[in-house]
Amino acid sequence: MIKRLLFLIAAVALTSLSDLQAQTKTAEVLFETTAGNIRIGLYDETPLHRDNFLKLTKMGVYDSLLFHRVIKDFMIQSGDTNSKHAKPGQALGTGDFDYTQEAEFRLPQIFHRRGAVAMAREGDKKNPERRSSACQFYIVWGKVYTDDRILAKVQERLDTVTQGTVKLTPEMIEVYKTQGGTPHLDGQYTVFGEVTEGLDIVEKIQQAATDKLARPLEDIRILKATVTKDIDNGKGKAVPATRRAGQKPRRGRR
């Protein structure tokens, strides 16, 4: 009886953890950067963000852009359209297009674990619906949370900023305690993909020396972004990147 009970408990635990990793990643984008290659899988569960990211990649929007905001033990951010020809020391972070995207929160399955890819956005005062930027995104590094008391404080903060609508499940907590991430962002920024190759490159970039505005002192650039798997009736296939006319950027802030 005891053995059967332990087996059932283990089966439930494995099922819960597998549910957290059940996201389908039909599409893929490869970033060739000056620090190394990063491959990103895009979730089918966030189709608006997936399709927008694919569109911009095919347009060549991300080619030659900088990782303009890098914070150790937190995240690396890119997608500022003003960064392509930025001068040394130039303040960045406002380059964007003239549209936003509807939030696609998919908790508890999709959250800010290490390697998650999410869209930046304007703050809550200007953007209470938490709509995403058109093109600025970040890749999570974060911290490993070994202290339950810190995670409890994170939950208290989430209760305040989300009016109690976001709860860290035991499965999410286990990931944050073993793999790391940024749980305080859950339910506030849309996660739409994850790093499938090159997490070591993300680690290297997040360690870069930066100025007071969190811009790396030595430019770290996306040399080329390529759609390596596109969506095709629910099945991924390798496709070449294409180019289309760009859109007029606007100025805005995360």
C-alpha cells in the first residue's frame, strides 16, 4: 500500500513538472551575435507574439541591433530600433514601432524561468493593460532562489501588483529554486519563447561590464537574426529569412 502511494505521488509530481514543459515550440529563430549564437523556440501558446516576432525577424529588424540593456543576475534586453547606429555612450531604450501587442499571459505553464524570452513594455501607469512592445524583448537570466523566505516576499509583491491574481505554484517554485529566473515579473510581462541553445552565451552577456544606464561598455550586437523554423499548418519547417520594407519607429519606453 505504501509503495503504491509513493508511486502515485511520484507520478503526480512528474506529471506536474511535465505540464510546465509541455509548451509546443513550432517556430525557431537563430541570433548570430558578437558573443556567440542563441537559438530561441517560440511558443504556439502565444500566437500573437510568436507571429509578430517571426514577421520582424523576416523583415530584418533585429539585424545589427545591440543588446542595449544588460543587468547581471537579471536579464539581457535588445530590440531598440535606435541602437543599430548608436554612438558610444548614447542613451538607448526608446526605439520601437508605433503599435503594441495584447498581453498573452499563460500561467502557470509559461513563466519567467531562466532562458525565458519575453517582451518589454511601458509601465503600468501608462499601460494598465500591460500590452507588449512591438519589438523590444529580453532574455531572462535571474537568480536561483534557495531561500523560501525570499520567495514568500516575492509572492507578497505579486499579490500587491497583480491584485492577488498571480500565484506561484509548487511546480513553479521548484523551477525557481533549482534552475532560477525572475519570478517577480510573472503575470506582468508576456513570455513567448525560450532559449533552446546558447544559454551559456546569455550567461556571458549578462556578466558584461556596463555604464550607469546598463548599456554594455563594449557593444554586443545581433549580427543576423534568421527564422530557422517557420509555422506551416502546425508543423515546423526550415525556411530562409526574407526581407520586407521596414516600419517607421516611434519613441517609447519600457
